[in-house]
Amino acid sequence: MANKEKPRIKAVLFDMNGIIIDDEHIHEMSFRETVKPYNINLDHLTYLNCCAGRTDRAGYEEIASKFSTTLSIDDLLNQKSQMYLKLFPANKRSYDGVIELIHSLAKDFTLALTSSSSRNEVDLITKEFGINNEFKITISGNDVIKGKPNPEPYLITAKKLGFSSKECVVIEDSRSGVISAKTAGCYCIGVTTTHLRQDLDQADLVVENFSSINSQIIQELAS
């Protein structure tokens, strides 16, 4: 009996924070400042463990659990969103080569963006870097019930694109993002922009920079 032909990769799904925009420091500052009135000193490691790669709501829920306290999460979400928008203009920067990679891959694949950030942040960042028209769809944290590491964000993205998960390659930087992508059934490339290589060990391929990614490498993941 002949082996079934493996699916050809048709779509590349980009995470946003830690992949397109180097803004983890903005999110960390925003989280840290908003929980100070609760007498919470949010250090860098705690921020990474509780918040990185998750929706803002999930981040605050993890903080509340870790510090055994009750937080007014809806108020904090609004405060953080406003603080992020305030800090963004002076602190924005993209990663070397990622904008060029997006424009290049758009010639060969359908592109989508799947982020844990708010809809306002997704729209702001994609427009700011002139890449909003390269993505067929964008999924924000507002569009899902269960955020990363749950597979829902990538399952929703693939479904809206009309592709199977096995026809999609995800580009991620966090452990929770890689788990989300792989659990959804997608192939995944981890980039060590914010996390160590060992944190991304569930990805199909781990690279150190965006110049290591191209259309051929993406197709080879499914071969």
C-alpha cells in the first residue's frame, strides 16, 4: 500500500510579541506598574513564568494565584492597555530581519498572525510596521476563550484560513506558544529571541535568528 502523501505547507502563522515586535520589556513594565498598588513586586523571572506568551487576563490570573491575592482584573486590563499605548511610541522596535521575512514569505504562503495581545495592540503594531496587508487574518487575545498554551488560538487560525493544522507552520518564541502550536497539530519553528533553546525544545526546529528561516526550510518541515 502506497504511503499517503504528506501535506504541503500552505500557511505560516506568526506570533507577534517576541517575534515581530521586541516589546516584552514594554509588557513587563506595564504589568509591573499596574500590580504595584497591590504591594506586588513583579521581578523578571516571575513575569516570564506568569505572563510571557499568555493573554493579559491569564497573566493577571497567574499573578493572583502566585501571590495568593485577589486582583481587579478587568480594571487592570484597562490600565495595562493604556500604559502599553503610552509606552509604545518611545520603546517600539522590531527584530532584525523579521519584517523582510514576512514580505518574502507572503509571496509563497498565506500568512496569518496569532497573538495573545489585545486587538488594539495587534492593529497598532501591524499598521506601525506596514505589515497589516500581508496577513489574511489576525487573531488577538480578544478572539479566543482559552489562550496559549491551549491549542485554541492556532486551531481557530487554521480553521478561519480553511487549512488543516498540518498545512500550517507556526513561528513562536515562547514555551507556551510552542506548546499551543504543537498541540493544535501545526509544525513549529522556535526562535530564541526571548527564551532559551531548551525552553523551545518541543518545536520541530529551533533557530537563533530570522535569517535562518526561508520558504525551503518551511516546506522541508513537512517532508
